Amino acid sequence: MPESYSVNQLKTWNKCQKKYEFDYVRKLLWPANPKNFRLGKGVHQLLDYASRKLPLAPILTSADADIVSVWQILNDSKWAKLPIIASEWGFSLEIQKSWLYGRIDRIAQEDDRIHILDWKTGTGIPYPAQEDWQTLIYLYAVFEAQKELGISIKADQLTFTYVQVNHNALKTVQVPYSTALHEQIQDRLTQTLDIIQATSSFQLPPQCPDRFCPYRKICGIESPEILEELSDPQAENKVKSVVAEEIF
Ligand code: SF4
């Protein structure tokens, strides 16, 4: 049976193999606090509804003030005014008998150029943007799915454009595409999926890259001896209770 991978899964793999193990191999996948997503979710919904010309007035009167304020800044920007090819476009991409899936905020056209637009509200723009899996996979997916999207472009007509609102100011970071980058991404994806599928021992990074990670007490970054204790499959309930204590 083919494996499937989300963009977040590959980002987690890059960040910390141990977190990847807890999230996707042992499938602990602890739900994140919904409060962390309130602003982003609200703004993305408003932008999507606006792109579909749905009536916004009833939502705007009851939405939180910060959601309306950030939405207004993005919706007034030149990026939201470009002709729309797709909004909240979901894709599945076959790579070497595996499937990669994701969802792109908006694809828009500016003259003969296509922009993949990613709205950033709470979280920052990844740095360096040109090395982030989200940037690379979205570029690759749009270029591969031209027929489905009804476009026909050369690689250098495609750009990933992050659009961020930070302290009420707009910031953009762009990553241009090219034929060479398309080939590099294909090679990198193939190699990475091969490595993930062949890995059975997941390594800790030299330093923790995520101060909000719920696995701090069990991953071994603070106390290496706990790893051995919790690696026994019988210890799964203990793992869950330690993580739950960390979160709640
Ligand atoms: S706490 Fe840090 S080192 Fe441990 S699993 Fe999470 S991200 Fe990795």
C-alpha cells in the first residue's frame, strides 16, 4: 500500500526525527491548542470567503476585532486583488509510489506570472524560505498540476509569495522558480522519502528546535535515560500520560 505524507510531516522530519517518530510513527499526534490557530483560521476563512464572493457582513460583525483587522490589511493589499486561479487548493502528488498532499491558500495571476500566495498571520515566514519544504513542495505541485489548474507556464513564470501581517505592517518574501529547482526538488523529495521509509531508529537533534513541543519530558533531550524506559511498546500508556501532563 502506498505511503502518504503531508507537507507538515516532511517539515517535522527536517526539524526533529524524534518528534516525527512520536507524531507519525507512534501516532501520538497530540492535538494542538485551538487558541493557537484562532487568528490564522479566522483570517484564512475570511480571505477564502471573499475570494468566492460570499457575503461577509454577517461574519464581520461577529468576528473578533483582531481577525477583522488582519484580514482587512491582507484583503486591501495588492496580492488579494490579483485575479484568482484557485483558493484553498488541495493537492495530492505522486512521488515514487508515495503520495504527498497539502493545501495552498491562493494561486493568483499577475500579468504572465503565477503567484502561490501564503498568508502568514500568527506564525513567521520560514527562514530561509527557499529551503523550506512548504515552499518547495507547493512550487513543485503547482508546476506539475498546470493542466488541472488551467494554466500553461514555464518554470520561471512561477513565484512563491509569502504575505505576512506583523504589527499591522505588510511584509512579503518571494522565492522564484526555475527548471533547475524543479529537478532539484524532485531529487530531494525522492531521496528524503527513501530515507524516511528506511529509518527505524529516530535520532534526537543536538538541540531542541521547538520550545512548544509536547514531547520534551519523554524524548530524551532533557533526560536520556527515559528513552530506554519508554521505548518498550508496553510503556505506551505511560508515554501518553507524561505527554498529557505536559500539555494540560
Ligand atoms: S522536545 Fe525538541 S528534541 Fe524533543 S522531540 Fe520535541 S522537538 Fe524533538
